[in-house]
Amino acid sequence: MGIFSAITLFQASLVLYLVAALAALVFIKRHKLSNIVSNGLCILASLFGLISSLMHILSGEEKIVLGTFKSAIPYVTLNITIDKLSAFFVLILSILVLSVSVYSIGYVSHYYGKRNVGLLNFLYSTFILSMIFVMTAGNTVFFFIVWEAMSLISYFLVVFESEKEENQRAGTLYIIMTHVGTAFLLIAFMIMFSYTKSFDMFGSSAMIPIFAKNIMFILFLIGFGTKAGVIPLHIWLPYAHPAASSNISALMSGIMIKTAIYGMIRFMLVYLNIQQTWWGILILVIGATSAVLGVAYALMEHNIKRLLAFHSIENIGIILIGLGVSFIAFAQKNEPLGALALTASLFHSFNHTLFKGGLFLGAGSIQYSTHTMDIEELGGLIKKMPITALLMLSFSLAISAIVPFNGFVSEWLTYQSLFINIQPNQAGVNIASILAVAALGLAGALAVACFVKLFGISFLGTPRSNHASQAKEVPSTMNIGMGILAMFCLAAGLFPMIFIKVIDNVVMSMGTQSIMGNLQGGFLIAYYPLSVSGNSISPIGILTLIISVIFGLLVIIRIIGGKYVERKYGTWDCGFETLNSRMQYSATGFSKPLRIVLRILYRPGREIKLEEGVSPYFPNSIRYKVSTEPIFEKYLYVPILNITQKFSQKVKFSVQTGNVHTYLLYIFLAVLALMLYNRLA
Amino acid sequence: MKDYLDVLSMLILFSSLVLMANKRITSCIKTFRLQSALIAVAAGIMGFKSLYEEGTFDILVVCLIIIALKVIYIPSLLNKASANVEYKVEKNFFLNIPILILVCCALVVFSYFSISTLEGINGGQINVQVVNSVAIVLIGMFFMISRKRAIGQVVGFLVIENGLFVTAMFSTHGMPFIVDMGVFIDLITAVLIMGLMVFRINEKFESIDINKLNNLRG
Amino acid sequence: MINVIYILVQIMVIILVAPLVNGIINKVKAFTQKRKGAPLLQMYFDLYKLLKKNAVVSEVSSWIFKATPYIVFSTALAVALLVPVTTLIVPTGFPGDIIMLVYVLALGRFFMTLAGLDTGSTFGGMGSSREVMISALLEPSLLVAVFTVGLVSKSTSVYKMMEAMKNADVPLAQPVLIMVFFAILIIIIAETSRIPVDDPATHLELTMVHEAMILEYSGRHLALMELGAAIKQLVFITLLVNVFIPLDQYIGMTGISAVIISLLVYLVKVILVSILIAVAEVSTVKFRLFSVPNLAAFSFILSFLGFLQYSVFGR
């Protein structure tokens, strides 16, 4: 194999990440040098990773076994196996890491002298390394080890600014929830071992009986669902993602959630070989619920990062809708539909990484220049940070699934797969599918509301506080990093066939046929439709139409109306002399109609405190406080916690008596029980 | 012709949904009148068909009775009853209207699921008309539950009766005459009594709010 | 080259007919109020006058304010080319998909709501927040209705839907189509900002939604926004008439006489639907903002029941 084969490039990228981590530690005293060196090495490593994974996907081989390291402990072998599914997720990760590393060179500079930059970069590189290992692990023991390592490293990253109390609480909640999920995974792996006597993930699951497969499905769903943030296991996400610094949040929300999706596809689809329809329907329902509830809760937030974190829940819901349809199709042995839905789901994962990563990076830019994350204090930033504003606008358009960006193409594919899923004589699946369509439409429209609020109130209008009025444009590396992601978004939106062909190779490798027959499209630049069984769209065609219409308009209006004369004046103020920034709409006010309409979800509470002045109609001050109830925490988790606590109190008093004789009795009984088990088993 | 009957059954279901979404008494009564008119049209179509094919008159007579009673007489009775009551718009609901409408949605799905396994529904394919009609009965019952005032209850009861009649008519395309007359006489008695009660209640007490019946507890 | 001619013909028809719909609606409303009302061609005069005037732009606003009228107009026109108006020959080379139609209009709506927030005025913010609420509530119903019609015609492209409906003998004869027809009628009333959802002739802040977002516009920008809204209205009406009541059998044939006859039939259908919308507007009042969810839920249940009737019951 030549020096530029996929294997050597991949190994080179792994080594470079390791070197980056060590370099960050070596230069721990000199912040600027450590930052630039380690991020630069990460950029190089991610480039190698990108090229190698792309080469592997497009090549003919099934999988590459990179290495098997046996150790002295029985059953613990470290096995790295890259097949096309792993290579796809490594590809997504590499693109994101490339942009985030470029961004970090500029962003981390505001930590110079204040915090331990070397430690941050060390944790950053090892975090990326652990995620790569999760995606390429070859047997379940190794998978489990690196899964735990990934959770631990991300915990350290979340509590990096540990003097703030809310960060500590966020970290604690995160580590507890993720360990609960990992416990479920452990049980599932144990069941797998007890039937197949091996830890190999790529083996066959034919020996496992049906009821055990069902139980394993539920366990995997809960375990991976906790990491992905599906409703109702999502409560850690809105606390953890805002607590980390912005480049880490971009990684967490962009890729760490996708490792859960990778786990679901790897274990449920490939390993367990779906046979039941109800698996798919369950995932479809969970996905639809997460999509609607995620964006509904995102609407009510006015901390930018919490809003984006809740929004990730919505996009996970959309990915799960596609996954659910593909599970239903595979269970019914309908391979073309299954391949189409899986393609839609994988493409949406790819797109989500791009635009959600970009949005978090943009939030980081806002924080860098205005030192606040609260939308209510921003405003008018488009004049002070024009490039950042343009990039944030393109990411907002992409996430609201608007032509011509990439979110639209993947949502369109999801709609088409739901459409094809509705066939006569299966009433339950049909009703679930149409309700998923309604949920997807509602989520899309609410996402538009959410991002109009985010972009409109942060960037447009007049500044609402001193922070915002003194903002300056951010260093150019940050904009370049975001620009890379924006370019990918636009490219994936205008020329989706290239990306879908790559995904198609991945899907084919999982044993299904290619969907290229159903999915025609030319490769010309000029006119480029993407069609699925006769329904076709052409984003670039529409873009061309729109641009040509605009040109035609400019010409015609110039002819009819003469030259454009513009007069600048103040905004219409109904005769009051000065409009100040407090008279604009605030974020809370913007989302009020939806808060009232959806009050079942939010149960909003309202508090008004008036301090009367000269007369009741002219108060000295008014305090208005509106709050929404955290329903899942209050009605689901707190009762469970209370019950667990009460139970453990009772058990505590009867089991731990403090008496030495009781403890000796326990040891004696344990020895007797083991000898009895040995006799009976 | 089956198409037209399907369309009519769908329009009758549509009118019961419109009934659900209404807040004013007079519109409720007008919608009830519209629903009865549609039922009369359906009965008329079936009556003419049976007249040409078999020469029997009974369905046509039933159609005329429906027009006389439910389209003309009973709504005017209800209008007179509601003219003396002090409220015209229902202001407080247990659940708000969008949720009521979504529950009606679920009721239609439920009526499909519960009927789909019955034997003998006009051959293999599910008979749309029967499912729609059973759904009308369920919506009528739900209407009775969701309204707080007495006139809403009366209209709900009338809708249930409409629904039962339509179910019988669509599933057998004909109707034993005696049974139907019996039901009609029952109905008139019930409405007259309820109308009188509403009048009397309004004269003797201050309101016809059913919640106040809770005062009788214990 | 035939394609280019068809594209131009379709653009001309749409741009010229769109203000006429507004004129008809206003005239019918005036007649029912015993007034003479403005002339039928008033909107053409208004647009011409506006194009020649200067624009007054707020100093608080940014490039988004000036770009939005162009984006709104061009998305509306691009969508108009995806919908069959006179013939079934697809002018753009790919049969337009109806989901794409919904999302291209969403692009226009996104920028329009941003422009409302751009000027830093309270009216704009209020219009934007109400507009996103109304459109969010109606979107599930629109998608379910569109999917149902797509299922009946086995495709989500508007041209194929029209073809499939043309082959049925009696228009609107199936229960599913009646339900979906009414659902889409309610959606049209909401999307085109007509009473009972939004009053197009008011400037009181209690009642404005669409007017509030375009309050700051003047001159050619205002002309583009108004014409864009009129074109969007015409696109929805065209969708309704051409998919549900494709009475003209000449569609699909080429030749000048066939095109002219189908154009005349189309105009008659559009005039009838405009009169229907005007009558609906006159006979009711504008709802409270928080009564719009009732209307949206009603529209949703109509489209959902239409779906049930078709796919589950098989009719």
C-alpha cells in the first residue's frame, strides 16, 4: 500500500491528534504558542482524517481492521475496525473539527492569561480522539471503554470554568444522566455476551432469541437516547451545552450527539437485524415528539446557547423520524424505501453537524465581542459585526430548512420517505406517518419562528445595552472557521447529489441495494434536479430563477421608475420624539403569542409587581416576570428521585446497622450462597 | 350513487365538527338544523332509489317526517327556549376549543378501530358511512360532556339521536318503520320536557349552570 | 425555445392577473356595503404611482430591509412558475414539487419577518411575532392536506396532481377532496391575510399583522411587497382551482387556440373564487388573535379526516 492509502492517512491523523494533545501540555506555560501549535496540528489531523475516510467510503473494500491489541486481561482486546458507516461519521467529525480548530485559534485567545489554555487544548484533542475511537471500535469492550472515556473528558470540559455554580450543577447532572444511560448499555452488552459468547460487534446475532432482541432494543434505545437527548431523557442537554465554552459546545452538539445515532444504527440496524415493525413505529413516535417539544422549548429561551441546545433536540427528532421509517421499511422487507429513509437520516445528521456547529461558533463570536449570552441585551450587531451576521444568517436559513441551503434537501428526503411509507392496508403505520408529517411541518415552522427571533433580535434594530453598542468585529480566524462550514452548507444545498452519492455507498455497504436507481439526478452544474420516483426538486434551478427574476426586476423598475433615490429618516414613531431601544420588541415579547397558544406545554407563570407612584396609572416601576415550568423535571424526575431517596433511607437503616456482627453475618451468607450456586449451576 | 352517499356522510360529520367549534347558542341550533337537512337529503336520495326499484314508500315518509320535525319544529322550539336565557355565548370551557377538536379527531380514529373488525360490513372494504355515523354519535356524547349549560346538553342529545338514526339508515339502506316512529315519539317527549325544564329552571332559579348542581352534594 | 416562451407567457399572465384579484375582491366588498368602491383597476394605478416615488428608509435599518422586497417578490414569482396556470407543459424542466413550493414561500416569509424587526419599531416586531404564530399553526394542516392530495394522485408534483384529477369524471366527487378543499380554503384565507384572520385594510395596531410588517416601506419597495403578496394570493388560488376543479380539457394540448381557451377558463375560475373569498370576508368579522388556533385546529382536522377517508378507509 502506498504512502497515501486510506490506512496510513488515518493512522497519521490519529498520531497527529495525540501529538497535538501532548504539545498542548508541553507548552503549558506559553499560552499563545500552545494554542496555535495544538490547533494547527488538529487542523492537519482533521484534513488527513477527512481524506482517508472519503477514500475509504469511495473504495471497494468493506472494512479495514486497523489493529488488534490483545491484553493480559481475558476478553479485553482493543480492536479498531473501520467500515463504511464508521468512515462516514469520521468524515463528518473531520469537517467539523477542521472548522472548529481554525475558529479556536482566534477564540481561545480571550482565555490567554486567565485560564489554563494548555489544559483546554489537551482535553480538546483527547476528546476528539475518544470520539474517533467510539466510532471505529471493533468490539463491545473497547466500545464501552472509549464511551466512558468520552463522557468523562466531556465532563471535564463542561466544568472547565468551575467557579460558576451553575456550571458545577450542569456537570453533575450531565455525568449522572450519561452514566445512567451507560448502565443500560452495559446490561445490553451483557445480554449479548451471554447468548453469543463473544464481544465482537461485527459478528452475527442469529443465536439471540426474539424476546432477548426486543429487550436489547429497548436497552439500546434508552442508553443511546440519553446521550442523544431524546425526550424525555434530555434534561441534561440544556444545562451542559451552554456551560462549556463555545468551541466545545459546537463539538458536543455537532458530533457527540451523533455518536449516539451511530450507536443506534450500528447496534440496532446492523447487528440486531430488524424484524419487528413496532421498533420503527416507536422510534418514529419518539422522533416526532422530540422534534415538536424540542423546538417548542427552544422558543422560550433567551440565552442563545440554551436555545441552540434545545434546538439540537429537535434535529435529533428529525433524524429519528427518518431512522424510524427505515426501520419500518426494513422490517417489512421493503429495501428501497429503507435505503431512502436511511439516506435521508444520515444526510440530515451531516447537515445538522454543519449548521449547528456553525451556530454555536457564531454564538461564541457574539460572546467574544459582547461578553453576554442574553438575547435581551443585544441588538444592532449587524452594523458592528457584518461578516458574522451574514454567516449567522446563512446558518439560520439552513437550519430552518429554507431553499437553497442543505436543511431543505434532507427534510425533503424525509418527507418523501414518509410519503412513500403510506401504503394501503397498514392503518397504524399510516396514521403514525401522517402525524409525523404534521409534527415535522409544525417543528419546521416553529424553527422559523425561533431563528427569526434569534437573528432578528440579536442582530437587527438598535442595541439594547452597553455591551451590544460597544461590540467589534471578531478576529478573522473565527470568521474563516465559520465560513468553511457555511460553504459546505451552501454546497450541500445546491449540489446535493455529490453528497448523496457518498452516503449511498455507505448505505449499500449495509447490505441493501443502491437507491441511485430511484434517485436520479444529473451531474451538470447548470440544472441539477434531484428526483425520487418522479418527484423532483432542483434547488439550484430555483436559485437561478430567483436571481434572474431579481435582475429582471432591477432593470424593469429602473425603466419605469427612474433612478433610485433614497432619503434616510427616523423610524415611524407615532409623533413621539425619540424612540429608544427599550421600545423595540424584546425576545420575551416576540415569543409571547406562541407561549400563550401552547400554554399546555409550558404552563407559564406570571408575576407583576407594581410600585405605585403619584396615581395608580403612573407607577414608579413595574416588574414583570414570566416563567415556564420545567415539566419533565417536575413531573417525571423529581418524583423518581423522591421515591429512590425514601427507599434508600429505609434500606439504609435496616442494612447498615453499624453492628460488626451483622457485617460478619453478611460475609458468611455470601460465601454460603456462592458455594450453593456452584453446586446448582 | 354510493359516491354521493359517501360525500353526504362526510358532510354530516363535517357539520358535527362545526357544531363542536361553536360558542354561540344560536349558531349551534342553526348547525343542528343544517345537519338535519343533510340527513333529510340523504334519506330522500335513498327513498327515491327504493321507490324506483322496489316501490316502497317508507323511507320517503321518514324523510318528510325528519324535515317537519328536526328541520322546522325542534329548532324553533329550542330558539324560543334560548331567547329567554340570559347568556348567548358560552364563555368558560373545561378544555379550550382546539383541544376539543383534536379529541374529535381521535374519536373518529377510535370509531374506525373499533368497527373495523365487525363482520358483514358491506363486504371486505370498510364502509365509510357506518364509521362516520358512529363517530357522529361519539361526537354528540362528547359535546354533551363538554358544555356547561343545559341547552348544550339538549343539543348534544339531539345530535346523538341524529347519529343513531344515520347509522341505522346507512348500514341497512332502509329502516323498519315502527322502530323509527318509536324513536321519534321518544324524542319529541324528551325535548318538550327538557324545554319546559329549561324554562322553569330559569324562572325559579337564577341560572342554568350545571355546575351549581354540585351544591346538592352530600 | 418553446420553454422560454411558455415561461414568459406564464409570468405575464400571473403579474397581470394578480392585481385584478384584489380589485375584484374590493369591488365586491364595496357593493355589499352599498358603496361604489374604487375602480377595478385601482391596484395597477397604485403600483405605477409607487414605482415612481422616492423611498424613505429608516436609518436604523440594514441591507436586509432593502433586500427583502426583492426576495419576497422573486420567491412568489418563482413559486408561480411551479404551478400550472394555462398548460400542463412544464416550463422549468422539472415538475415542481409542492413541498418545495411551501418552503420557497417560507424563504419569503423569513425575510419579511426579519424586515419587520429590522427597523427597530414596535409595530414591526408585533407584526412579525403574530405572523410567525399564525403561519406556525397552519403549517401542519397545509402539509397534511397537500400530502393527501398527493396520495390520491400518487405524486407530490403539482402538475401530476392536476393530471390525475383531470381523469376523474366528476370534480370534487370524493369525500377526501371535499374535506381537503375546505381545509385549503381556510389556509388561503390565513396566508393571504384576509378577514377573519387579518384585516388588509387596517392600520390599527390591535388588528394588523401583515400590514405591520410592511409599515415602514415606501416607494418601489412598497410596490414590490404589495405585488408579491398579490402574486402569492394568486398562486394559492391557482393551486385550489387547477388541482381541484380542472374543468378544461384543453390543457395539455399545444397550439395557440388551446392556450387561449384554457386561459379564458382559468380567468373565469379565478374570478369565481375571488368572489367567493370576498363573500367570505364580508360575512364575518376579524377574529381575536387567540381565536386563530381554533381555526387552525379546525383546518387540521379537516385535512386529517380527508387523509383518513382516503388512506385508511380506502375512499
